[in-house]
Amino acid sequence: MLTERRLPHAPQVDPALIDAFRALPVANISDNLHRMVGARGLRPFHDGTPMCGTAMTVRTRAGDNKAIHEALELVRPGDVIVVDGGGDLERALIGEIMSSIAKMRGAAGFVLDGAVRDLDSLAKDNFPVFACAGIHLGPYKNGPGEINVPVSIGGMTVNPGDIVVGDGDGITAFSPDIAEALLEATRAQSAKEEQMLAEIHAGTYGGGYSAKAR
């Protein structure tokens, strides 16, 4: 049951780790999470700029953005505002104004299991916004809602303080506890794929890629 809980922030992730994961494809990160961790049904609504940051979570009543407004007063530079809207597509939870506020306050992006509006404006901006759909109908502003609690986004659990990464392929998230090992494995896969592509373009590729192939 939804309440009006407002819990403390989780620690933010080392900026060097955030920068490293932002430079890697979500698909390769996902492969090294056993191809099991990812949000279904979310896509970018901005200009495609990659996103990575520390999860600040919000859980709200379907079609209501009161708690999201409150989160914008608490957001830290580098936070990704991750909103569990229950997948409801009847009303937009944010639009250009709330996205602009988040950008001005240094947030790393918005991830919403719900709908957004002002799509033409969002599409021209480099501030990352990932959601399920677009609709012009606006939200309620009554609550309830919770901040910094575990949430479900497109079937993926996100905890406050998780690392959240997004690009054109969608969204994944994971605990900072596994970040160093995951970074090493993903970099190794990315390097292997770059070599494969170079061989393909040069006409020297002989096949034989491992089970981690795309």
C-alpha cells in the first residue's frame, strides 16, 4: 500500500564509475548481467544522449505526480529520478517543465514506468528521459507517493543508490557492489566486439563468436 514515506538518500556512486558505465552500451552491460536484468517497455524520448547516474526512486499513485514534484526539491546532481508509476499510460507524469527543472538541478535523467508529454520538446533536448509512452493528458497532484524506496520499473527492481544506465536500447540497473567486476567484464566484451566489427569491415572475419554474441 502506498504511503507518504520520505526516506533518506542512499550514498551516491563514485563519479568515475558513473562516467565509465555511461560510455558502455546497455546491451553489453545487460549481457554481463546474465541477460536477465532490464526494464521492459521503456524507450528514450530525448535526443538519444546516453544516461548514467545514481538512482533516486519515487513510487506514486497511477497518474499522479505530487511525489515527483517533491523529489525535484530533493534531487542531487548526478541522481537519476526513477519513477514507479505502475505502468499507467492514461496520464503523463512529467513534461517539458519538470524535465527542465531536473536538468537545471543537475539530475542525470528521468526514468518513468508511465507516460510523458511535450514530446516534441523532449525529443530536441539532450536531457535523458525514458518512459513507456506519450500522452497529452496531464496528471493528478494529490498523492500519495513515496521517495527512496525500492521500486519496480518495467518488471525490473531498482533500489535507491543503484547505478542506472540508459541508451537507445533501454534501461538497466544494478547494485554498486558488483560495479567493478561488471565494468571489467563489459569492457572486455566491448573490446572484443570492436575487434570483430573491424575484421568484418576489413573482410577478414572468420566467425566463431562466443555465447555472448548479440
